[in-house]
Amino acid sequence: MATAAPLFDTYNRTVLHFERGEGVWLFTQTGERYLDFAAGIAVNSLGHAHPHLVSALTEQAQKLWHLSNLYEIPGQARLGARMVEATFADKVFFTNSGGEALECAIKTARRHFFVNGQPERYRIITLEGAFHGRTLATIAAGGQAKYLEGFGPKVEGFDQIPFGDFDALEAALSEEAAALLIEPVQGEGGIRTIEHEMLRAMRKMCDDKGVLLVLDEVQSGVGRTGKLFAHEWAGITPDIMAVAKGIGGGFPVGACLATAEAADGMTAGTHGSTFGGNPLAMAVGNAVLDIVLADGFLEHVQDVGKVLSQGLASLKDRFPGQIADVRGTGLMLGIQCVGVNTDVVKAFRDEMLLSVPAGDNVVRLLPPLTLSVEEAREALGRMDSALDKLAKANHQN
């Protein structure tokens, strides 16, 4: 009798077995070398096996792995203080993932109005095409039918409006609205960027309506766009922000950041996490900030991002039958495809270049932020070869 596969069938996995990584490279068990422009979907912000992260994790692992949040955790206090110093925030709550960070952000927003005598203000306004996580609340926030189907009634209190529809936004910010929850750059939605002018107008509208602005920077944060956080390009600040992915450099770390006013309802006993902010995660998070906050690092991301963007623009000119548009900033880039995006992902993979599909028929390019100019050009060469083969195959058909 055949033995059933032991894992849930929730992933459509590619049959590749990676044994180790070094920088922007991944190596299979048979020694093949792939250029990693997926980075665990924007997670491996400093590449694979970065020496500073390995050292920090190893050192902490020899001391303490876990402590309950019933006790003081020095690494947590240090990382929290550094994140407050580097951002708009006054308060930080640590989680294990982006989904948990978003759950905390949603609860923080609702709780703020509850403790200030407005319990009727609990609705969260989001944009169509958004992705905020896989929990019951965050799939309701995203509002996409493919993620909601089969899990019972949609969690109440989330309203989606069309991307870029300012009139719909103004109508949605009613007296029951607690927060506007948005991604400055939609990752899963296809590297769709909210224009800076629009983001500033959203900030003003939230202020005028007394609504909290909550940003989901799980994918776009921690240097990914060439600023520490993507909203900085527009010169605005949120009231609450969810962070994860890149802050752990591959270790599970998330955080909800907030102003003191927005977090005024999050008092003892209102929220918690068993593993959030554990010593191992905090050691790695602090090590990531050591590098990302160092002089010149974000400028490096911007410089390499420009090389990639210019190269992609040239590829668009060369292959108009394959590339419809090039999007993004820094090292959060997307290729909108003329054909099927998964065909392009496969063509890239055949050239030993890893990428990630997204909505709106986009291929995401999310390399480690440590990518060099030479490695960027190597990737562009592999993309050129892949697109050339696709173009010739399509011509023959």
C-alpha cells in the first residue's frame, strides 16, 4: 500500500533541493548554482549565511533560546529602542511573522478607538489587490476570493476599495472607520506602487477624518526600496506599521510599530505572543540592523537598483513581445509580462535564476540587498537569454 505524502498539499512546489547558500547564490545537492532573485520572497535581506548573522545567532544559541515575555528580554529592549529611533514609532510589539504583525496592527487600531469611547469605529479600509497575510482576519483584510473561499463567513469589519480610486476612499472613511490599511508597494498584487502624491493625500485625508493610517511594510520595508521603509519616499509617516520578512534576514521575526497615541489601548493583558521577541530572533534582528543602518548601505541598494532598472528597461525595448512594463523601486522590482508570468519564471529558472510570480501577471525580482553591480549584470544576462529563447519559441509557434 502506497504511503501518502506527509505534508499538507498547500504548496505547488518546484522540484529543486537546495543544500546551502552563500550571499546571493543557492546550491543544489548536486552542486548546481542558482542566482537567487527570490530571497525567500523578500526575506533573505542580507543573502544566505551572512557571517554577521551567523555569528549573532550562534553566540545567542549558546546562551538562551527562549524566555517567556513574563520576563525582561534585553535583546528585545535593544531592538525595540533602535527601531523607535530609526522610525516614526514610540512603541514596538514583536511577533514571529508578517501575518501576526498585521493582526497586532488591526487590534491596535480598533482598541485605540474602544478605549477612547468610540467602540463603533472598528472598520478597516483596504485596497483591492492587497495581500496582508493568511489568518482569518488578514484574508478578510485582503478581500481576495481565492483566499477566502471555503473558510466560512468572512471576518466582519473590512471594506475594500479599488486601487487608486480617491473618491471611493473618501466615501469609505465613514464614522465607523478606524483605519486605512495599505501597502505602499503591493508585493503580491504585482509591485503596484501608490504614487507619492496619492500617499500624501491619503495621510491628509486620514488626519481630516480622524482615521488611523496603518502601513503594511512587511515586504517593502527594511531597505527593500532603497529607504529604510518605502513610505519615506513620500515624506509621510503612519500611525501604525507592520514589519517582518527582511528584519529577520531569514529568521522568523515580525513587529508592529505604533505611535504612543495609537497604541494607547494596548495595555497589560490585551495582547501577547509566546515566541514573539524571543532571544534568538532578537539577536538576529539586531544583527540585521547593524548592517542595514550602516553608512552607505541604503545608497548601495539604490545604486544597484538603478542598474537593474535600467537593464530591465533595455530588455523591455529588446523584447516588447515578452515585457509589457517594468515596475518598482530599489530592489523591489517587477516585470509585467505579455504572456503568462509563470512561463517567464520557468524560463528564468532554466537559466538558473530564481524569481517569484505575483498578481497582475507580474514576475517579482527581490534579490538580497547585498547584491553587487556585477551580480545584477549577471542576472540581466540570464534574463536576456531566457527572454530570447521564449521569443524564438513563440515565433516558431
